[in-house]
Amino acid sequence: MARKSDIAVNFEYFALRLACALVNAVPYPAAMALARAAGRFAFHVLRLKRERTVSRIRSVFPEKSESEANAIAVRSISNMIQTAVEMIRAPRLSRKWMDRHVLDGKMYKDRLQEYVDEGKGVVIMVPHSGNWYMAAWSMAKYGLPLFAIAARQRNWKIDAWMKRQYGDIEVVERGSARTLVEIKRKLRQGRAFAILPDLRVPQRDVEVDFLGGKANVSHAAAMFAVNCGSPVVVAMMTRDGGKHVFHHLATLRPNLEAADRKAEAVRITREAMALLDEGIRRHPGDWFWYNKRWILQPVG
């Protein structure tokens, strides 16, 4: 990873902290209203990635009109901006805040805790839908022993800031020499591992049907579950009237007697992605349509 110059590091960090000061100066409802307005402005005025995004949506939902596809795209980009605002405000999101803004959050935490209490950990697969961070923040605030992985940012000051924003979630650095060992160790301690499926891993792995195309996904998360005997919870987040909703789509159990562990991990991966495909189709406006990594180009 190339090292940024000190000037770039300080300028980027100053811009971030300025944005943080502005966002935190506004009450939460007003900040969310401004984020939604910014989403509409980005789509209708700036036309940010508009043609590509709407084309992708209509390819998945050919039965929808152009205006319906536009509405999905506006909701998607507005959700992305709202998620950024909530990331900035994350240290202020207390358990009482979760009680008001995350529907049935404590109930879902208790359900996940039952899996944790089995003593083999639990793998929680959540897509980039709604505020995907909120799934982890809320469960951690309610006391679930949660950890996740994250890549180190090139700007070391922003990297330190992001680690502070994760709050009660322990973060294992992606790509370090001990990443795989640490994940297995924590699962075997009976902890919950939250992971976002990446639809464009660079090496060919598991090809799955996803949103009308072919996605190349890693079987690593399922492999951890197979090796540790952990259940796999497939879930997603959506926004509904200013609230966050945690949807438990299914719990997949690895076959501990499977002779071929990789094949078992591939099976779980395919089942999980089919569930996520179905969930996103039910709530298309909450899916992050704007990232070009998820346009599903074939692997080279």
C-alpha cells in the first residue's frame, strides 16, 4: 500500500473532521432530512452515475418503469449518504438510541445470543443494504460479543478515526498475517463474526446467480463456519419510516460430517447468496446499487 504524503493525510483528515463538526451540529432528524435531500440533488441535478445505475436496476427489474427505477436509485443514493451521516454520529448512538431507532433490536440480539451460547460462535452474513453498520452497532450495544474485519485505510489518521467509530465492535485487520488465525480463534471462543459478502473477489472462487447476473464470491466466511461448527445467520438491514429494521432471513447449519469441507462451504455460500438475492429484490431501494464493483463483470 503506497504511503500518502503528510500534506494529503492532514488535508483529508481536516476535511473529514470539518464534515464531522457540521453533521454533529445538526439534530439527527434534520441531518437525515438533509441527507435525503442531498441524495435527490445528486441524482436529479448532478446526475451522479445515473445512467449506469438506472440501467443496472432495469436489467434486474425489467417489469419496472423508468420512473420506478429512478425512485429506487434515488432511495439507494440517499441511503448511502444517510449511512455516512450515521457513521459520523456513531459514538453518539447509545443503547437508548437503539431502542428508539432499531425495531426489535433487543429481540434479534437475544436470538443471536442463543447461537453464541452454543459455544461454537456464529457467522453473521449481512449485505450492503440499509445501514449495514447498524446491524453490528445495535447488536454490540445490546451486548453481543461481536467482531468484524476491515481493511486498513491509506490515510493513517482516517484509519484511526474509523476504528473509533466502530465503538463496541472489535475489528480484526484484513490482510494481516494473523487474520485467519484470529477469526478462527475468536469463533472458537464463542463470539459472533459479522461479515459483508464481497461480490467481486479478484480470484475465481464461487460463481453464483445474483441479481440477474453472475457474481464471484468468496467461500471463506462459510469455511470458517464449517471448520468451527458455527451456524451461519443470513440477515439484512432496511430503513422504514426513519427506523432501522433487522431482517433474519435464515440460519444455515454446516454438516459437520461432510467429507469435503470446501464443498460444504460452497453449498452454504450458494444458499446464503440466494437468500440475499431474494431479500434485495423485496427491498431494492435499500441495496447499494452505486458501487461499480457490484455491476457483476465477469472475472478476468
